Amino acid sequence: MFRKAVDLYCKQQFKDALVAYDGKASAYSSVKLPEKSLTQQTVTVSPEFGKPREFKVTLSKTKDMVIDMSVLRTYGSSKVGLADKPMRAIQCLEVVLSHHCHEKGVRAGRSFYYRPDKPQDLLDGYELWYGIFQAAILGQRMLLNIDVSHKAFPKPFVPLTELYDQLSFRGNDRNFLELVKGSEIIYTPPKSFDQPSKQYKVNNISYDDTKQYRFKLEDGKETTVFDYFKSRGYTLKFPNYRLVHVGPRDSKTYLPMELCQMANNNVSNKQTGKRQVTEIIKHSAISSWSRKEKILGLFAYFHAKSSPIIEKFGLKLGREFIQVTAKRLFAPKLEYFQQRTISPENGVWNADSTSFFKSAGGNSSVPLKWCVINLEESLREDNIRIMGNLLIKICKKNKVLIDDKPQFPVQRIDGRNVDNLSAFLGECVSKYDFVIVVLNRRRNSSYADVKIAAELERGMLTQCIKADTVEKRANDSTLYNILLKLNQKLNGINQRIDKSSQTSIFAKENHLMLIGADVTHPSPTQRDMPSVVGTCATSDPDCTRYNMQFRFQDPKKEIIVSMKEIMVEHLKVYFIDQKSYPTHILYYRDGVADGQFEQVLNEELSKGMNLAFGEISRKAKIPNYNPKVTCIIVQKRNHTRFFPLSEQQAFKINKNVFPGTCCNDVICHPNEKDFFLVSHESLKGTARPTKYIVIRDDSNFKFEEIQNLTYQLCHLFPRCNRSVSYPAPAYLSHLVAARGKVYIENEITNKKIDMRRLPQLQDRKKIVPRFSAGTPMFFI
């Protein structure tokens, strides 16, 4: 209701001036407001439901009041660095551009949503709403980035009793509670009460129904909710339904479900459910040309008429997409067994005619020992035997040396008994090199149980497989994809960039190390969960072997605070493998916003890495050890999309640009090293390009070589024979952070971990190398 209050205040205090308000604490005007009008005033806002509310509104000047907006016009031709973007001017511009969108939609994050005439059902009480994302972008000139957004909203005006009947199953109210908790509802009192409807926020649902829950009246007498309503002339129709706890958390306001319905515009920060995500993808994955038309339709809806406040600030919005010039990068040749090379075609290649560049166990005469642990009681052992023998066949074809006896050991363990699982994995350490684990279907924590027991407690390498995969999809293709992961875990190398394709950055004298880093944050509902830092670094000349580090830090903190310790560990591993330290480091940093570049430069690079170099210099007695660092920010969550101009430029049925399309024209800064790259084939919908920004380059690498190397690294992700959407170091670091989250998610949920002891958990990792002279393996 703040917007309505500020709007009333401005209309009351200022006649001609228009004020753009961000909904919180900042407001902008194109002219200086008269100081005599900047006084506190009380305004009354009438909500749709409930009584009018009074607000005291004060507008005061900031210390640095004037914002120079001319920098937005000159930024493209200036030599201001990417870390020095005029963020205040951009923030002001975005508030102005979004001001009138609030009249036509409800804001969630950076997008504005509206309810379509016939919304798609997303199951479990949700429906699909469409929205427009918009952001001011500084390229060679000022641009407005727009895109279509999709979000699951609770269905409005549906009675809670109807939702309860749909979502509650055999006394399990979890799905219903997930929907209504934190949502707004409308309570309509019976006519006999002669009271208006009110809107409340739901805290929880009670354990008692209307005939069980008792409370005291003003005269001190106790009564039930059912009897209270009956005494006031209304008999509840659903007395056996539970009550809804609403209002302040410490209040005791409980309402009958039958008098409540879901409110409209229910914006939630909750993590979208898996079923809803699946349905959203189904409806939103459309071809690029269809997406383009959808974006234009949304733009016309939200910006049909020129906004007075936009005009007041001297702005005008164009009505057409801009055209850019792009180039197509060449895919690298990939080297496999005995120098056999394969050339990817449009981001895909087939390696059936050859085997891995380096197969696990291939240099040994002793085959790798293995067994299967089955945690799914309903799965027949025959299915496991079929899967296992297929794995043996695929391993032989790819020269992975494993024990090929058809009667491999299969151990059945109750998936609910974590202690038995951990004990058996302890027995496996001395007998087997790796263990295949078939997960329990019903137990959601099954994967976490396995990884915690295997990697933190016992030091056993595992490969998890879903029971449905064993039962329904055990074929050559599936087992080959599993082997891609397994070979890399066992210190094999699936493929490498052929020498003929390598850029000069790979030159031997560079002693190159690649590092990827990402930070995974808890969802809004995971209040006790820390943020997890995941990093991985190469330790071989071909940049194919990775070691990993993970750390915990304060929730929602993006900047890595333990970079010094992480970097020291990676450098130690590199020295073990190479007997020298890297002279060039290429750092792919994922997940950083534009306003955080300077923090990355100062905290992670200037402080964290430099302190690590100093420690290595002292301990290894290398005078002035100071490798050259190139830092590339990876921004995959952007809303830029490329639409081919003609049928000839369109790739396959989704009409995307071809994999390898690279653009640093118009939408990028002309004096800086930043570019967009579509490195993959989008199997569903419109391809999302990844943006790369070079914020530091001590080596002064050629810009074209950075682009080519980045594209080449997208072909080295070990889990598939496809070029992925961003480079392997960044992709793998995301998986490391996700694994760190797995280690603690169950234990925090079960309140087994004191958050103050989390740093000790980082040292509990018991996985030890047994295949390559002391080099830690990559276990994701």
C-alpha cells in the first residue's frame, strides 16, 4: 500500500511535478521539488478489502541529491571501466521506466505479471501468469532490455475448502500448507456479522478443527470456534476442517476455511515446486520467433501509451528490436583414444567409433573392483543384473578396465537405515574401487544420505542411479552417459582439445590454470542454510583434470571471503601434478551482478588471490611469485535473446541462432572486453546466450582468443557429448557448490548441525586419491 500512499502524498503536495517511486525508500523527480512542500503529511489509503488505513509520509532530500543523467548518453564513447558503471543513474532510470507498469501488473523480482484470460493450470492450486522483464542496459548506446517472464501464482478467489480437498491426501496436509503458508487470503464474515471482508496473511494451519479449538471470550467464558459462529447466527458447514492461523505470528486469530478464499496477486518468494517447474517449461519453451511475438505483445500491453512520467524525464521508448552483427566461432577438434579426432557439428558429436582419450584403469593390469548397493526394496535383482552387464559391455567398448564378471556383488540395504548404509560403505573401502548405488524411490533424502556417508564418513567413490532408470531405461545410451561421469570420477579423461585447435593461451610457457567459482544461496524458506562456495581448478596442461574446494559463508553473501585458503589448496594440487606453479590463471567467476565487479576485484583478486600468492612465495621460497590473472565474469541469467532475421539464419525447429554465435556489437561496451556467446543447441525453446565480461586481464590476451577459448571450454564438460551453455570450469564449480549444499541440507533440516561448527564440516571430507599419485579426484 506504500505506492498508493506516496502517490496520494505527491498529488496533494506537488501540482505539476511527477515523482517516480521505487516502492521502498527512494523517489526521483525530473525537477527540484519546492522545499516548503517537503513536509510530513498523513494520507488515508482505502484497500480493496478491510478498513481504510492512515500513513504518515515524509519526503526529504538526500545528501547527494543531483544525479547526472548525461553519463548514460556518453558512457558508450567514454573510457570508463566496467567496474565504474553509473549505477545511480541506471537505478533512477529503471525506477522511472517501471513506475507506470505497476498500474497494469503485479511486481515479482524484476518482472511485472498479469493474469491471462485463460491461465494454464500448473497443478497443486497454481496457475501460469505471464510477465514482462525490463532493464536499462548500457551498450554502445542506451538500450531497454525486455523479455517474457513466467511464474506460478496461486489461483485467485478459490475457496480454501476446495483447495484442501484437492491437495490433502490421507491426512497429509503438506501440499496444502505449502500453497497457503505465506499467501494472502480474503476472509468474508457471514452476513449476520455485518462486517466487511478482510485480507490476511496465512501463518499456518491448526491441528484442531472448529469443534476442538477453544478460546476465551471477552467475558472470560471458553467456547469453540463452531459454537462461537453458531451463537452469532451462522452454522459452519464444514466443522471438521482445520483452522487457518492468520495475522501477526504471535496473534491467536484462527479462521474457518469455509469463509476464506485465496486473494488475487499473491506474490511469493517461495521456491517453485518441481511439478510446477515441469509445467512452466512445457508452456514456455517456444521457438525464438514465437517468443519474439510474445515479447512484442507484452511490450504493447504494458507500454501501449507513452507514460507522462517517462516523457517528463525526457525519455522515449522505441518500438522495434535492434539489429546486431554477430560472428560464428569455429568448434574445436576433440582428441580421443590414439589421437583420433572428432569435429563437433552444431554443438553435438558422436564418439561411438572411438573410446576415451584416457580410460579409467587403462594403465593398470588390475581391473577396477566394484559392486552395486540397492536401496529400493521393490526393484528386482534381475533388473540390476541387466543394467550391470550393460555397463560391463559399454566399459569394454570404451577400454575402461573394470571387473567384468557377470555375477558382480549386489547388496540389498534398507534405504531408510542410514547407519547400515554407512557401515557397508565402510566395508567397501578395502574391497572396491567404486560402488553403484540404486536410490530409493520414495525417500527424497536418499541421494544426500549416500553422498554424506560415502564422501564425508567413509571415503568411497559412488555413482548414484535412480531406480526408474534401472527398471525402465537401462540401455546402451543411458549406460554410456553414466560412464561419461564415472570415467571422469575415476581419474580418466573423456576428451581434450586437439593441439591443432588450441589457442596460444594453451602454450606450454604459460603454465595455465583454469579456475571456476560459484556461490549457491539458500532459498527464501531455508533460513538456517548458509551460502555455499564451490570452486574447481585444473592441474594438467590440457585443462581436463579438476580438483575441488567448497566453503560455507554467511547466507546471501556473494563475494567469496575464503579465497586465500581456497587458492592455496588449488596451487598445492597444481604443484603436485606439474612440479611447478602456474604462471597464468584464467578465472571464470559465475553469478556476479554488474554492481559487484569492484568487490570481486578488491576482495577476491587483490586481497584473496594475492595473499595466496604471497603465502606460496614464502613457503615454497619462490621470490615474488605473482602469476598473471585474467578474470572473466560469467552471467548466464540474463534476458538477452537473439532472433535470426531469416529462415537461412535459423537453426532447426526452434529457429535459434547457430551454436557458436558470438556478438560484441551495439549491446556491449565498445571500449571493454565483453561479449555474448550462444555455445549450445537449445533442445527446448529459445536459446539463452551467456554474457562474459573481462574485468581484469594481466596477460593482455587477444580478445578473439578469449572468445575462442571460452567456446572451446564449453566442449569439455565431461557429462555429455554436447557443447554446453557455459565453460566447463564455471559449470563444474556450480556442481561443487551444489554438492556442498547436499552435505548439510539434511543435517540442518534434522537440526543435527550447529551452524557455528560448519567450518569443521569442510575438513570432514574423507575421500582419498588412489589412482594418481596424490592428486585429489573430482567427485561431482
